[in-house]
Amino acid sequence: MTYFMKEHYLILVMMLMGVGCFRVPHLMGHLLHRSPTTSYSSPSPYSWETITVNQTLDHFSFGEVGKTATFTQRLLVNETFWFPGGPIFFYTGNEGDIEMFARNTGFMFDIAPKFNACIVFAEHRYYGQSLPFGNASFASPDKTKYLTVEQALADYAHNLIWLKSSYLKVPETPVIAFGGSYGGMLAAWFRLKYPSMVDGAIAASAPLWMFPGMMKDCTSPYQVITGVFRNQGNDCNTKVSASWKKINSLAISGQGRKKLQVLFKTCKPFQTVSDVSKLLSWLDSMYFDMAMVNYPYPTSFLADLPAWPVSRFCGAAAKQSDTLTAIAAGSQIYFNYTGTSKCLDLDSDPDGGLGMTAWDVQACLQMILPICSDPAKDMFPKEPFDLKSYVQYCENQWKSVAQPYWLKYTFGGIYGFNFKSASQIFFSDGNLDPWSAGGVQQVDGEVCGYDCPKFLIKDGAHHLDLRGSNENDPSSVIEARYTEIEAISRWISPLARQRKVDF
């Protein structure tokens, strides 16, 4: 759920199986594509040392696997600002190459000098270069069974034990977990699961309240997106809403499909009606992604985009009277803002370092976040979510048993909202972010037992508060970061840390 999340921020995979299509939400990006590599259009202003550690494959087995099987996990470490006594700022890596998140989480680097902090980004198992079985990591259920939230959190706990006892040799130094989107969920759960190891957590754009039966309306994320486009004026959302039927009408004939190829400048022709479904999926994902990364300055997180990309999309669309010409013109902002793309490749991976296969496993078996759309409530085609059919597809796909309610029960009780045993977690959401629909704003009153602030960032997109400071930041995110700094100061104070840890 970050950015969330994120969150690429969400991923839409059209899974055709006779019973319909299912959206598989990817917290850091809506479209899951095919490339396992990562590319960056600009150098990172942040630096780190790459360290690899031998990580236990199965933390919960008493058999031979738990005793001997390990894999290589990647950590990114920056000690520039650290000296003994300073905290560890620990990023709980989410669904992708960890360098992608390090490049887009400047807040940790910005405030590290204030706290004399050591910065650590831990790569999530089965993503990036931390593949337990290399290229065979997703070959069979006996390989994918180790890809769970519980195993990932245990990885991070072991990372901290090693960092404190062997690497930094500071066993009692405080730790603050950071994470955005799914990483934000992990940061919050890390504090819940291992409170003796983590003194506090910054959980940005974390849709912790989005599991089955928790969100009041599964169309809520799409309602947020619709509102973002509607607020740009010029009937922007109305044009999007009208475009779906027009595209489907053109898809029926060869001449119509040719027109679609010319309009949207796709690299390959649409040979069949089914081919056009790729375009529909891409557009759905584009709108989701644009809302998620609707930042007030240019970014290259999911794609090279200008400041306020939704505004730019709607501005380009407003110059065209024909609906589909307007949508095609607006889509150029997303896939060809730099002017370097010769055509729209619907089979490419603009999201780079996000892991399609690994997230498909997680979104199928544990991280099931129901999302649907309804033209009566939003600007998207009607797409219901049927949990029974979704689980059936997933279990057939991965030859494993799905557990749609387990994480909800594990961390939040029967109804998923019971965080009364939790403390010292900062929850933030942006009101422009689709994932905020499953975020902390769903919780009335106090979130947890003690010191769990919640902050809604006006004009904030997906985990904007975790990004580096920028002169174009809205005042709301500046206030959010200041409040987060205050919370961290409280949590690492000697009074808050009346405990001793021995290794």
C-alpha cells in the first residue's frame, strides 16, 4: 500500500480466465510490465555503500532448511552523518529494486545530519538482486513459499541484529523504521511485531485498512482519482469517462483498430479486439499512476513526468474537441514527456525496478487488496471485484493456498482495526493519492494505544513526505515532515527508551 502504495504505485494486470478480469493492485505502480532491469533518467543526489549479507531462507523452520539454507540480501548503507549514539534510520524495502526507493526517499537523507543517523535501505526478499533461488525463484511453490510478509519482517529483524552487534557495534542504539506504500505497511508492522527492536515507525501512504471487508467501498481509490482529474476543470474527468466506450467501439473493426494505433502512436498494430485490451489496461494504469505521482515538481519515479502531471494531462486534453484525440494528446504527457519515445510500447516496462512476478505472488496469496470501479461513482468502466473468483485464479496460478484475511487478522484482529497494542507509529496520507482510500483516515479517533499521530497532507500525492525537500513543496508537506521530526525526537529520547538490549 506507498507509495504505498506504490505507489508503481499501483499495478493493473488484466487476468483473463473466463470469469472476467481482475485488478491486481501493485502498491508502487499500476502497470506491471516485463523488464527485470532498472534504468534511471538522472543521477541520484544521494549515495550509499552496497553491502550483501547472508540471510536465512526460512526463519520459522526447525528443520534442515531453517538451519542451513541462506540467500544473499542487499543492503544500502550511508554512514556519512553517523557516529555512535545516533540512531539507525532503517527503510523497510518494498516491491522492487531497493535503489529505486533509495533514490526517491530523500527525507531520510535530509534529516540524518540532525540526528547523526546511519541510513540503511534493506531490499525485500525476491526483489531486485535479493533472489533466494536466482532465476528459479518463482519456478514452483517450493520456491515461492518463502515469499511472505512474516519472512520479510524477520529478515529486517536479523538485519538489525547484525547491524547493531557486528557492523556498527552499538547494541543499544535506537532504530526508526521508514517506509512508503507497501514499505509503509511493513514499517508499521515491523514496529508492531518487533517493538523491542524498533523504537518508532514512519508509515507513509500505507493502505493498512484495505484488506477484504475493511474498506467501506472498493471503488474509493478510483473515486479519489476521479476527484483529482475533476478538480482540473475543462470536463477532464468527463472526457476520460466517455473514452472507454469509444475505444471499445473502434476495437471491433480493423479500420477502427488502425485509427487507435495512429491516435495513440502504439509501436505495434492492434490485430484483434483482445490486443486493444492492452491499451485499455495501460490507460487505466496511467490515470492511477498520474494521481499517485502528482507531485509539484518534475520527477522520474515511475516515468519522466512534469510538475503536476494531471494538470498537464488535462491541459493537453482541453485543446482537443474530439474525445479520443484529447485522451491521446494527454497520454503523451505520461509516456513521452521528454519527446524521446518514438512510439507507445504497451509491452515495455516504464516502471523499471518494480518486480512484477514477485508482487503477483504476494498480491495473489497474502496482499489481497480489493479494488473495483463503477461509472456511477467514478470515471472508469464497471469492474467488480469478486474475491472467490480472484482466489480461485490465484491458487490455480501459483499452486498455493491464498490467505486473503490472514494479515488483517495478524496485525489488526478480527475486524482489522485493532491497533490498541501498538505505539509510536506515524501515519501519513496525501489527499491526491488513490491509496489514501485504504489509509489511516478510515480510522475514527485514536489509531493505537499510544503516540500514533495521523496526518493528511493537502495537495499531497503518494508518500510525498518521504521525498527530499523541494522549493515547490506545498506547506502541508513541510508541516508533515516537521511533525514527523518531532515524533522521531520523542521516540529516541532516553525517557522513551527505558530498556536495554543485549546480544
